[in-house]
Amino acid sequence: EDFDGLSSSEFSTDERLTSFESITTYNNFYEFGTDKSAPSALAADFPDPAKPWQITVDGECDNPGVFDYQEFIQPYTLEERIYRLRCVEGWSMVIPWVGFQLSEVLKKAQPNSRAKFVEFTTLYDPEQMPGQRRRVLQWPYKEGLRIDEAMHPLTILAVGLYGKMMPGQNGAPIRLVVPWKYGFKSIKSIVRIRFTEKMPLTAWVESAPHEYGFYSNVNPEVNHPRWSQRRERRIGELLKRETLMFNGYGDHVAEMYSGMDLRKYF
Amino acid sequence: MRLEYSKPLVFSLALLPFCWLVYGLLTDQLGANPIETLTRETGLWALRFLLITLCISPLCWLTGMNHWLRFRRMLGLFAFFYACLHMLLYLGLDQFFDVAEIIRDIKERPFITVGFINFLLLLPLALTSSNAMIKRLGGRRWRQLHRLSYLAAATACLHFLMLVKADTRQPIIYIALLAVLLVWRLIHHRRRQSASAS
């Protein structure tokens, strides 16, 4: 194992884990192609070790910085977080991530009073990411969270899974995991974290604003025009199961959306 | 090759995708979500066989030989066979034969609506494919009815296009192929009309 002696977390589920094989061969990572099998075939050696991975933290904060990957993760204690992941396409997995709370990174950056949102950006490098040579989405991929969502203890930056370094196809070397939102919110291969005053324009909202909203909380009551969100197929299971509000994390996160019309803010 | 072997040969070839899918399922080679793979592949093969069936007439005009026609019914029925598998997978393994849920789904999701209409268009074509039915309807009415196959191919393409999330390359290839086949027919019939007029 790449990571030893990981502490467990009260936020972990005890549901049966999806196999490592499934987690690493069934991926939506359009930077490596739109086929779910493309990322595992093309991202095996991603990122190129010869190219240093840098992460910029900037925007509305008092302590911005540019960090090398090792330098970036060094201050934090890694732990295992076993989360459900629900894709907007109607399938789900249970994944043992290795990571740390995003809130620790944000606190260190000292956001100022104008910081209302956090924007995340994926690497743009068509040489390493062949899917970026075609404009399926506006590259680089961008995602965003409201600052309270970003500070939430369930929101983590993950650097591995199953005790191993993050595989390329799952968003190496570092990615976001927001378990109560559809999978596409959990942006992969992050190079920039930026505090903003305005709501960031995210990749899927830009691509199809009627289909995807900024919040994209898992919600069985609000259907996507293509996929019913009432049920989901857990990978490895034959029967479908009911989809839970906020992907089953409602006790932790529902409060953040009290008073909001979740049909409007989907 | 002797002509009498050609039909069994085409039949076997048309059955190959099915065999390959069954083999893949039994040997666990259909990926992490085998039901999705089966649904996608059977749908794709239904569409492919629809287009292959629509290639028969142009092939006759192109080669000046009519014996391609002997394969047309079989190929059309293979399109229906794969469409049935596709539909059954959806009804059984996506909706578990829950009728209320299926009706809701057809109403709520436009690409499912189009897929369902597509299946309804294929039904009368398959049901009237026998010699007895051709006789009963009469050649002229039968031919008119079977022009539905153009509409069926078009709705199948639309169903595919609506299902794709961002990368429309694949459905557009099929739409382009269908457009070529339909425009070819148009030109052919225009020419024949003007030839008979003069």
C-alpha cells in the first residue's frame, strides 16, 4: 500500500465497497475521452512524473500561494473516507478515498469577506490529456462550491483510493470529493483553487444550462431530462435501489439548503 | 460461392453480435456495468441493421442485380430482433416491469419517448413481414406500409442523438449515413420519373 496507518472516519459508510477493478475501469473523465473505458486505457501513466504538479491557491484570500504537490499535501493528516458516489447518469459506487478536509486548505489561505464561492480548475494539457484536443466541453474543466459547502467537513481533497496513490483515471494526483452531489461536481486533477465573490461558471452548466445546475445536489425528486434520478444502479448489483436525498448525507448537509427551492436551484 | 449457402451465411453473420454479447456476459467481459453495455450494444445493432436493410435497394441499383433483395427481410427482422432485446433489457433490467414506472418514464424522459415510438414503428413492419401478410395486404399497400422503415431509422437516430451527453460524434455518423441513403432514394426516384415522363 502507498498509504499506511490511515485513520478511519466517523463519516465513512460501512456499505460494501465497489471493487477496485470497477472503480478504476468505469470512469467519466472526458479529458481522456468520452468512453468510460478510455480513461483507464489512456491515463495509466498520468500525470507525467517529469512535469511537476503545481497547485495555485488564490483569489479573494489573504494568504495565496503556489505549491508543489508534495508541499501542498504535506501539512495534512491523511485519513480514509468511505463515501457513496452517485453519478448523474444513474449509477453509484462505494469508494474508500484517502484524503483530508478541504476546509483545512481553505482556512490556511485566509479567505477575505468577499469570498463567497470557491472555484476549482483541472489541468489543461492536451499533450497529456488527449480528450482535450476536441472541444467536447470548454477546457479546462471548472467546478465550484459555495463557501459553506466547501468548508463542510464531508468535503475532502482526495489523493488516493483503496490505500493507494490516486490512479490517473480517477483524477491523479489530487481531486475533490463532495459525496452529496452528483459525481461531476467532484472535479479531478486540480491545479487551481480560487476564492471568488461571484458564482463560478462550471463546465457542465456552461455546456448545458438547462440540464445541469450549479448546486447539483443528489435529489431523487428532480429529474435530469435524460436520466430519472429516483433510482440508481449500484455497480456490481442487478437490482436498482432508491436514490436517497443528498445521497444519504441529508443529516449533515440539508441545513445548508433550508429555505431554498431545490427545484429551482438544482 | 453457391447461392443457396448465402442466406445461412448472412444469418450467421447477423447473429454474431448476439453471440459475442452472450459470450461477454458469461465470461464477465462487459465491464463494470454489464447491463448498460448490453443495452447500448443491442440498441446500436438494431440501428445498424436498420441502416444495413436500407442499403439493399441502393445496392441493387448500383450493381444492377436484384438478388440482394433475398436478404432484405432477414436483415430487417434482425434489426427487430436486436430492438426487442434492447426493449426487453430496458423493461426488465432498468424498470423491472413496473408498468406505472415505465409509463412515467415514457412521459418524462424525451429520449425514452422517442425510443418507444421507434419500437412502435418497427412492430407493424415485423408483423407484416411474412409472405402471407404481403399477399393479404397486396404488394402496393405493403410497400407503402414499409416506407415506415425510413421513419423508424430516423427516430432511431434521434433516440441515439438525444441520449448522448456531450460527444455527438457517433450519432452524427449514423445520421449522415441515413441522410445519404434517403437522398439516394430521392434522386433515384426523380430520375426514374423523369425517364418515364420522357
